[in-house]
Amino acid sequence: MTYTEHFYLIEDGHGRWTIRHQITDIVAGTILRTAGGFRLKNEHARTMGNFESIDACLEGLYAVV
């Protein structure tokens, strides 16, 4: 299973997305567009890192799930 099979995104306004699990539909985190790229936060709103792309954020989240 890859991150694209595990998660999907819902746009939550300008520069913000909610990440949800494909099977359970539970919130897995959020992505925020920043001046330096994309900030990934987990389901507890803790920053997990800054990434160059949304795909890189999802890969980073998938690596810790």
C-alpha cells in the first residue's frame, strides 16, 4: 500500500488541506502552504516537518503511520 492508497485530501480553504485515512475516514493531519513550502501537522496539530511538495508531506506522514 502506498500513501496515495492510504490517504486523501480535502481542501479547507486557501492553502490548507485536511488529510483523511481512505478506509476509516479519520483525520490524519493537515497541510498548510507557507512561504517556505508545505507544513505537515499530525492529527494532534503538532508540526511534523516542512516539505517541498504536498506529495512529500504525504510520504512523510505515511512513513510514520
